[in-house]
Amino acid sequence: MKVKYEDRLKQKLIAITTDTLVVGVDISKNYQWARFVDFRGIEHGRALKFKNSKGGFETILARIREICKKENFAKAVVGMEPTGHYWKAFANWLEKQEGITVVLVNPYATKQAKELDDNSQTKSDKKDALTIAKLVKDGRYFELYLPHDVYAQLRGLSTTRTGLNKRKNAIKNTITAVMDEYFPEYEEVFKCPLSGKASRHILKTCPFPKLILGLGEDGVTDEIKRAVKKTVGRKFDDPRQMSRMAGYNLVEDSSGKNKSGTKISKRGRKNLRGVLYQMALTMVATNDEMKQLYHYLKTREKAPLRKMQALIVVSKKILTLIHTLAKKKESYDPEKVFGHVRREQLKAAA
């Protein structure tokens, strides 16, 4: 059920009773200021400056207990602005104390309200603490929610991730601006200049046109080859490991009486499978060896494959070729594409 704003404000006002001590705290890194008022906004006691430490927290708690005992307040509501991260330690500690309720005040509301008392733009921590206290007694606050245990960890990690992504995007935008200024043609060569392995290697070694002209066409080609050799085949001793990473490993596909054979697991990198599929389509159309293998797989007498199945086999073959050529540092040789058994099968089917 949706609660109207007027009803929520009324509930907050009702919560501030005649026996409630309202405390406004202005948060900062080293020292905080606290002011103490009742439900009418009349101040009780002197303003308190306390340190942002456990000792300081105990000091303000002792002052709250003292005023409550002296003025017969039954409970205390402490309000503060959730600015930065300095308030979290104090709020966490304070909400565990008996008879204390912690609430938060919007910093914008504090900014708008602080001129009401003296019609002055003067800003001070001591003045802001009183403004916060009066906003709380008027019901201009919202309840505190601080997650604990694993939920606190998740919130912290989520906040950190968001911050890192913002910094990453800012850095990417800065690099893009520099590239647009000094090398606007770069994106015509590399579609993903900041994510592709070859592109990133070029940006590290020769990021400006003058450096590329100095290397020449052969020099740039050698740099790209060097980047590919650094990444492909480095982490995999066997092409089957690459196939598994792409999700091409076979798993049984049967249930009860239904025996439908096997299928690929797809438990791997979807984007890699997509790239290999596009490569398979291209090579089946332009490469004689892959074209021959593709037609053999679809037309063989025993267990012929459907189009998609044959393309998956071609994709796995491409992975094997990439791994072998990168690891042995050899050029493509049509005579070495197939082993003896596969050559005999293709010859017999021809």
C-alpha cells in the first residue's frame, strides 16, 4: 500500500514527542559539532565539539545521557547528514546504544533551511548542527538503514565497482579524446581500439602516426604478429582446452527413454563461439580445405551432420589450427591441415 507524503510526515512528527531529545550532528573528518533541542526547537545545554573516534562517540553519548536525566527526556533522536563516508562509523556505533534512534537529513534540506533563523548565508559546522536538529524535530528526516554482515560487504563491493567503472570510463574517454586529436584514422583500422589485443599492443608501442610511419608496413605487421603470439596458445597446452573454454565440449543429451545422443555444453564463452561461427562461415566459403571438410561432414554415408553441426566441427578445427600455428610459429600449409585418416576419408568421399 502506497503511503502519501503527508501521512509519512505526520508519522515522523508524532514520533518527536515532549519527552524526546533531538540531537543534530554536523559530520566532518576529524571533529563533529552537536546541538541539543526539544520538540519545540528550544536548545538544551551548550553545543558540543567531539572527536570522530570512539572516545569522541562516548563523550557525546555521555552528554546525551546527562541532558536526558536532567531534563527528564525518555529517548533521544540523533540526526546527521549522510555526506561522504565519515558518518558511517558514528551511525553504526550509535544505533547499537539503548534508547537512541539515528535518522538522516538530506544535505540539500540543510542548505535551504540554514538561512531561516538569521537570514545569513554564513556557514559553520556549529550552525549546521542546529539546523539539522530543527529539521529533525519538524519531521524532515528519513530512517537510517545500514546493512550488516554479508549485506554490508555486498554494498561496499557494489559501491567500489561503480566507482571503478566511473574511473575506467573517464580514462577511456580521455584516451579517445587524445586519439581523436592525434590519430583520427585509427578506428578505421581497429574497430575496438581499446579492447582488441593487437590494437592495445600497437597503442603501447607506437601510438602516434609518426611512430607508425617510422616502423613501416612490415614493422607494424611484425608488431601485430608479436601481440598475437603473446596471447594465443600461451595458456593452453592442448587445443581441446580452448574448445572447452568456448563451450564446444560434448555432453550426453538423453532423458528416460529419449536417447538423442550428444550436444555441445555451451558452458563457455558465448562471444568466442560467435566469432568462431563467423570464421567458419567465411572459411567454408573461401578456404578449399574447410569447404571440403564441411561438405564431407554433411554428405558422408554414416551419421551425416546437419548444417549447424558441421559448422561447429569446422569451428573446432579452426581452433586447432590457430593453436597449432601460434604454438609452432608456422605459416598456414594446406598439406598439414588434415591428418592421414581424415585425408583418406575425404579422398574416398570425393
